[in-house]
Amino acid sequence: MKHILKGALAVSAIALSLTMAQAQDLAPLNSDSEPDRMDWSELDAKFGALPPPAAGTKVGGVSKTLTNEYWRSLGEGYQNVATKLGVELVYQAAQNEGDQLGQLSIAENLISQGFNALLFSPQSDANLVPALEAAKAAGIPVLNVNDAVIPSAEHYVGNVQKGNGVNVANWFITNRPDGGKVAVIEGQPGVYAAGQRTAGFTETINAAGKFEVVASVPANWSREEAFNAAATILQQYPDLIGFYANNDGMALGVVEAVKAAGKAETVAVFGTDGVSDAYAAIRAGDLTGTVDSFPVLTGEIAMEVSLRLMAGQPLPRVVATPQALITKDNVETYATTDMAALRAALLAK
Amino acid sequence: MKTVFSRIRFRDAGTLLGLILISAVFAAQSDTFLTTPNLVNILQQSTINACIALGMTLVIISGGIDLSVGPVAALSAVLGAAMLVAGVPVPLAIAGALAVGVACGFVNGALITWGGLQPFIVTLGGLSLYRALALIYTGGTPIFGLPDEFRALTNGTLMGIPNPVIVVGVLAIAAWVILNKTPLGEYFMAVGGNPEAARIAGVPVTLTKMAAYMISGLMAAVAAMILIGRLGAAEPTMGTLWELDAIAAAAIGGASLMGGRGSIPGTLIGCIILGTLRNGLTLMNVQAFYQLLATGIIIIVAMLIDKVTSGKEG
């Protein structure tokens, strides 16, 4: 009953927003805590197999930048599904992660071209708002795929950012039962993903009681800044037992600092994202672990969700995509490029 | 004096010809390109850069450079948005935000003229300084929830033309009048062309430079208002690399970074060329890396043509 009510509310909200071309009717989205949500693994069970798309279906993807492996991989995921089902895909990206206006132009230019759905990965929470509103007015469904969260987005597919930090904290709680001092290397201040990852880690590990977060400093996603910050922290707290970095680039900087300080044996280092360099470093024994959010698989799921929406399925506002803690013990299981095998491994978890 | 004006007009015709050529190529490649909504789209998307580039053109003509425009825009955006969200009446909040822009321009100008520092270095410092202030003020998070009353100003249209395009059009005419019909315009040209000669001829060099940077700050604030109206939010990180787009547009339009030369119509066409390139290449589904390549080639080709034609005339 509650669900039907919610659905009716959502439909009326959409109708209202169409007539008024306004986005104020939905509560501002918080992708981690939005109650109207489901996990990707329940899609088939709740809504059945993926409905085949109509002939000539066109989907447009607007991504952050192709200079970052993560966004290239996400596009690969879109393309996998598009190729398999005969959907035409246009995947465009801005020139760099700071290019907010350029990305907006790209998104606006795509709207005029008759796409059946658009997948947006915005540079910031606000920069694609006009495009979202224009698409809404044109009746084109828009999916906000990962990272920055547009508050007025009706559909979001992505990672539970807080879960990344929680996963790492749980590793420490299980594997370092005596507790100790830990430190966090944060991403850019004010960025949603960075704040949530840090909060997930800090809250979980503090709740365990035996740990102390002695430092939590921003390194702005930069490997070099992370190296410097970690070197300083290690000097100040020689008995530190671990670092959690908000992304893999920074974690790899921390690894170098830990090695330079001769503490590779005693200090565990974790990253987030699961880029290929991180996998290599885990195999080499340099990086203790990372939380992989499987960008290719995320891309596939986002594309599938857009096809389900086109088929009229009443999906919840947020569909959470998979993530898993990768360490030396399971690195080979998750390193596979065979997406079917990866799905099976994640579903079995 | 007459030859200078005829030369600039000749140069503007060249820039326009470039725009027509580029448009013809895109029109042949994409059915969507020449539709009215798409052309309006291009103008709309070019407004922010045009706004910044108009101020930049005046600064460049006066022999300077303003690298701080993006962060100035960000600072006036967050302060303006904070006022709007706090319930300050819309005209007052806009005036406040524009005053922030002018004040930043004043600081730049004061350091350059009275402080005797180089424009490149001063505004490079400003680039970090104003960005830092915007970040510190907001704690890094965007300000959402701008009133609809304010957003209606930037999202409305007049006879099918978006309001921002009209605003920038009016500002461009104003800039043209200042540059070509007032003593201040002659001062800009004189100070940029030969500061020593200008000083001896009795041109108020300090005030002229001051005016250029304050206008540039004002235009950055106007661009900020247009953008936050469209986005419905102000972000302290907005405006990254705006200075380079504006310099590129001014250069394509015929401004000389040595000072003393530049054109308002040329800069506007330069902005539209950059906007058209981005629009057309997206319609043709050309990837970002190649779009960057095309932009670079256009700038260099424009400079080469500039060199060749000025050689002929000189």
C-alpha cells in the first residue's frame, strides 16, 4: 500500500513538474539515504528479465572526462549492453573534470537530437541542472549515474558512497582486533563522495571503540599531496596501523610514503575505486586493499535501468550498484574482465 | 586613426568569414545544426564566455591581462547567492554581487597601477585569492535554493531570444560605444599602444588601467549572475579556466596581447566561433580530445591569418 501511494505520489510529481517545468516538487536527492531505493541484485527478481528495447532506440551518455579510467570504463559498460541489444549509443565527455560549462553545452546539444534516454554523470551537483530541466520538459528520462548528485534528479544509479568507507572500517575491526591509531586521506573538500566515504569509515571505526582516527586531512584527489600528508602523519604518529584514502590515486601516494618510512609491514593502506594500478599494487603486496565499485558493471546496470525505465517499469528513485572490498585473498576473483562471471561472483557474495 | 579603424573592420570581416565557413561545414554534416533551437542554443551557450571576453578585450587593449575572472565570478556568485537565499530583494542582491566583481577589479587595478606590479602576476595571485575566499566562505559546498523570482530573469525569453543573450548584446553595444565613441576608449588604445607616449600626451594612465580591470570584474560578476540563474545554484568551484576561453575568443577576434589593438565585434564573433565548434562537434559525435584539438587549430590558424594580413597592410 505504501509503495502504491509512493508510486502515485511520484507520478503526480512528474506530471506536475512537466506542466510547470519546475523541479522543486521532489525532495532534494541524497543518493545514500534516499528511502525509495533498491539494490541492483534485486532488479531481475522484482521486475523480471530485461525487456528488449524497441528497434531504433537511441541513448546518450554525458560523462565527466575521458582522461580518467573510471569514466572510460563506465562508457565501456554502456557500450557492452548497447551492442548486445542493438541500441545506438552516443557517449560524450567534457575536456577535463573542471569543465562544467563545456559539459552543460554537450548535454544541451544532445537533448535536441531525439534520444530516448540520457545518462548524466555531472561534474558538480549543479552544473547540469538546466539540461536536466530541458530534458524533463522534452519528456526524455534522465538517469544521474554516479558521483555528483543532482538534487532534482528523478533517477539515480550508482554506488553507496558511505559503504566504501564502511567496508574498509570493517576490515580493520575484523583484522586488527587490538585496535590502534588510523588516519584518513580525504578527497576534495565539499565533494559529496569524499565526505560520505570519510564519514562511513570514521563513524564505523569509532563505533568499534578500540580505534582512534588521529588525522583526517584533504589531499584533493592528488597522489602527490597524499604522499606529503601521509609522510607528515607517519612522522607524528609512528605507531599508526593504517590509512584509508578516499580514492586509489591518493592511496598509491600513501603507499609510497609508507614504504619510504620503512613501515610497509605494520601499516595497512586502503583506497577506493578499484583502478587497474590499484589491482597491480594489491598483487604486488604494496596496497592492502581497495573498495572496487566496478565501473564497467555499473555502466551495464545503468544502461539496463534506462531500458527498464523506457519500458515503463516503476523503478525506485535510487538503484545502488555493486561494490566489494578487494584484498590479496580475493583479487583474482574480481580481476576478471568477464562481466557475467563478475556478476555471478558478486551475487554469490 | 582612420587606417586603424578600417583595418579592424577588415579583420572583423575575416573573423565573420571564418564563422560562416565553420557553420557551412557543420550544416552540411548535421541536419540539426541549422535549426532555430540549435542556433539559439549556441548563442545561449556563448553568453558566459562572451560576457567575460568583453571585459577581457578592454583589459587586453589597455595592455594588460586578467587571469582572475573565473574566481571573481565564483566569489560574486556565492556572495550574491547567499544574499538571495537570505531573502535580500533581488535587485539589491544583484547590485551587491556586481559590486563584489567591481571591488575585485579595483584590487587588481590598484596593485597593478599604484603597486607597480605586473598584471599577469597580480591576477595570477587573484586567481588563487578570490577562489580561496569563495571556498572559505561556502566551506566548499554549493548554495542551492535560489528564488524563482531571480531565476526567471535568466531563464526567460524575449521574442524567442533568451534574456542572457539580450543582456550580453546590450553590454556588447555599451562596450563598443565606450571603446569607439568615448575618450576612455581612446585612452585604452593609447595606454595599450604606447604607455609612455600616452603619459606624455596627458592620458590619465592610472585611471584608465583601473577602469579596465573594474569593468572586467563587473563583467565577470554579470556572467556569474547569468550562470547561477541558469543553474539554480552557486558553486565555489565554478569558473575554472574561464580566463583562457575569454583570451582565446579575444585573440580570434583580433585582439593583440601586446595591447593597443582589439575589437568588440571581433571578440563576440570569436566567442560564437568557439561555441559553434563545441556545438557542431558534439552534434557530429566527435570525442572531447578531438574537440580540444580543433579549438587549438582554430586559434593558431586565426593568429597566422592575422599575421599574414597585418603584414600585407603594414
